[in-house]
Amino acid sequence: MQKIFYTIIVALCIGVFSCGKKQAQTAEAEPQFVTVKDGNFYIGDSVYNFVGANFWYGAILASEGRGGDRARLQKELDLMQELGIDNLRVLVGGDGQENIPSHIMPVLQTAPGVYNDTILDGLDYLMAELEKRDMRAVLYINNAWEWSGGYGTYLEWAGAGPVPNPSIDGYQNYMNKVAEFVHNDSAKAMALRHTQNMVSRENRYTGKPYSESPALMTWEIANEPRAFASDSLTKALFEEWVLGTASAIKEIDPNHLVSTGSEGLHGCEGDLDLWARIHNSPEIDYAIIHLWPYNWNWVTAETAADSTDVALSKTVEYIQRHANVTNKPIVLEEFGYPRDGMAFSVDSPVTGRDKFYEGVFDLINKSGMIAGCNIWAWGGYVNPPHDTWQPWDPYTGDPAQEAQGLNSVFATDTTTLNIIKNATQK
């Protein structure tokens, strides 16, 4: 009788332990997604504000093919974590032919719906590493600009004729042509299928769909999507395309946020109402702006190092104009500033950039208008061998169409890194 009694007690204890273990495993398995509430980002019950980096080449670097270097990837992630950078904006694209001037290689999508599995493997590996490190990613799927294919490639695949290459034909000719994108149903359909393929993907390293990944913060529709024309029809089609794509993403993955990738006023043909309508739509979870003082002629090449006060004054005005027309969190997801004298070398001074970064971070900290930001861009442990990217130079933060080193933040830029670290601690 006593033996039976002890057997029952042991069995009950094992059952309680097993049940508790299952409950603990279930609790541990529940991912903590980033959410939006009352104008803030949250992870669980805690407000989530971030200083992040643009790391567009992350999937390429994480691959085991050409352009891949997992040892470097680990070093880059280690250094970013040490600085407090916990949010990375990564390209999930690269479309069309290779060996095109000013175009990244390798490409992810070699033909409509035909993928380079090596890059997909790299993306999966990167996301698995971010999960281990409790870091977050914004994954953008299309591109309005030529350097990764995007609009122009979809138009060519749709039979809309050759798209001018900006490095040869000039940007105005390129923009005039890609304004056809939102008018071309076939091009948009191919872009949508690519979006759906990526959003419905399962990670081979974690065994989970991306829709369940805690490392994923946001699906982003495109890098700097534009209508590229100011007539009412094109702008209306642009708005319809952005919101339709966002809706399609949410149908597949209701767990994660959706954003646009917009520059703000500069990305909406100077139409702030268009920006506000898109970002205030329930299909879009938060607002996006970019900042490019040199590209937008706020400062010149000759004055950039000494004109940060001008750049910062215009920055305050630009942010305020957008904050006035939305109650959603605003992310400054690209802001860049050239090295002194428009130099490219990793050992060239960055006094102007440091002043600009410090001013932007101070503004973010004091104004409360910005919920997160991503520097453009992370160059890390690379010393570019050429001013112009050559196959297969290691990637910096500057894509193939830009001077290598101009806007990149390198591991040797110790003063800039200290400014970033101070910002993350605040």
C-alpha cells in the first residue's frame, strides 16, 4: 500500500513538472512583436525607441556565395550591438541582370519569381542571427532607384522597353521612364508576387515562417518609393499601389508592422497632403521620412563641413512639417552626411558629419517627434579598395552607384561611433 502511495505521488510530481515545463516552453515560444500604440512603438509593455543603421547588403553578406562573408557579418553585428544599435534596415531585393553599371551584384531575383537561393539562404541566416541577439530588422522589398533593380527592372520585364541607366543617360531620363511603373499593371503584378513570396517565406534556420519571427519589426514596401510625376492621375495610382501592397502584406502577415520607405515631402513630389494621406491610412502603421542635406542642396560640397547649422535648421523644419500632419510614430530611417571635402577614404576627417549626427540625435532626444532612426549607412570593417564599386569588392554602406566611403560609417570612425553610442544610451 505504501509503495502504491509513493508511486502515485511520484507520478503526480512528474505530471506537474511536465505540465509546468510545457507551459514555460509555450511562454518562451511566444514572440514579442513590435507594436504601435498611442503614437509610440512597444515591445510587450515597454516603449521601444531605437537608434539603428542601414545595412542594406545584410543578406548578401550573410550568404555563402559571392559577396558573402559570415565571419565579417558576425564582427559587424558584434560591433553594432556594442554600440547599442539594435535595428537594421535590410534590402530583400536585387532584381534583373548582373554586370549592369551602378547595379548591385549578386541579384536575388534573376527573372520574375526566379530566385538566387544563395541570397535567400543568407537572408534566413541573418534573421536567425538577429533573433539570437534580440535585434530587429526592417526588410524592404522593392526600390524606386536603379541600384537594385526595382521599378525599372519590373518595367523591362513587363515589356515596357529599355529603362535609361542614370549613370549613362542621367537621372532625369531615368525618372521620366520609371514614372510609368504605377501605370503598368503587369509590372505592379510582378512586384506584388515578389512581395507575397517574401512575406510568406519560412526561415530554414529557425523552421518558422517570417510571420512568426520576433526579429522582424517591419515589412517595408520599397526604398524611397515615388510617383516620379506630379499629375493627379499618377499620384492617385501611386497612393493606390502603396496602400494596396500594404493591404496584401497584412493579409499574409498580420503580426508585423508595414511601412512605406518614403523620403517624406521629397518622396511625394512636394505634396505633403499625399504623404499625410498615405501615412495616416490604417494600412500603414507608422510614418517615414529621410534626410539628405547634401543631396537636397541644403549644403554644397564646398560648405558641407562648415554648414551643419544650416543643415540642422532645415532638419528641424522638415521634421516639424511632417509631425504636424500625423499622430503616428515617425522614423527617420535614413539620414546621411558626407565626409569632409567629399572625401571617400576611411581615414579622411568627418568633423561635419559628427556635428550633424550629434545635432540630429540631440534633436531627437529633446523634441519627442522621432520614435526611431537609422543612420545611412553602416560600412563597418571595410576599407574600400576602389572609389567606384567593382565586382567583387566588399560592400560598404554606399551602394554600387555611389562613391564608396562617402556616406559610410566605418569601424575606424571612432568619434562618430562614440556619438552613436551616446545616443543609444539616452
